[in-house]
Amino acid sequence: MRQEYSGFEKKLLDFAQGVPSISAIARGNNPEDEGMITYWMIVSAPYDRDRSDAITALELAQGNFFLAEWPSADVKSYPFLGKVIWRR
């Protein structure tokens, strides 16, 4: 896992550390727009509107990246998820 993080990644890690259901963050791409960097929040809990809204608010504040959720039980064989940059 990476040891050096960009300013945005540090904000993302701070956010994820405060949300127990986020078990990891991966830096990959969007399968519909492969040129766009996407940070995938790997979640270990069912859909939660408050968590999803908070992720969307964080994405809107930055604007240069996509942020998305992906279930932790379903992470294998999806190359667009990229590499894990943080794990709880």
C-alpha cells in the first residue's frame, strides 16, 4: 500500500477512518469513462443513504475525481477497482 498521499487522498482517508463501514479505499477508474480516476470506497455494510450522501458531498467539493462505493464481498475480478491505497 502507498505511504505517501495527495492532499485530496488525505482528506479521503480522514473521511473513511470516521466511517466504520468503509473497510478500504482503492484508486482505479470508472468502467464507463476509463480516463477518469475513481476512488472506490470498499464497504462492508448494506447501502446507507447517509454514507452515500456524505461520499457524494465529498466528491462535489473536489470535482476532479469520481467517488463510488463497492461491496467488500464482491471485489475480486474487477480490474477497474485498481489498487488498494488504504485498508482499515
